Amino acid sequence: MRVIDARALEPPGPFERVIDALADLPLGEKMLLIINREPMPLYRFLLNNGYAYKSSPFPDGRFEIEIWETAAAPGAQPE
């Protein structure tokens, strides 16, 4: 699983890193994004472009978001 730790990055850095990494993500593999805020614009992008995600908040304020490509039509709800 590829991990992107974007906690030290300011927007739009995390978004840009994820988009770049998705281009190389093999079908069936997942990516993990670690970030200090919930990336609402990223969620919309993922759903509109054939990706699913699972977001997990933590007490220290970080979010860990698993991302993977889905065969479902764009706009499908996350798992």
C-alpha cells in the first residue's frame, strides 16, 4: 500500500500529491493518505472519477483515508 503523509503540507499540496499518485496506482491496490484535516474537495474528486475511499478520523485530529479504484460508475457511494 502506498502511503502519502501530507500532514505537513498546505492546500493544495495534499490534493496534488494524491492526484499524481493515483495515476500510478495499479487496479486492485490501495493508497493511504494521512492528513490533518478532512479533505472534502478530494472526496468529490474521487467519487466523480471512479475511486472509492474510507475515511477514519483520529482523536489527535488526523484523518487516514484509504483510496482505491473501483469498477463502479463515477458518483458511486464509498464503501
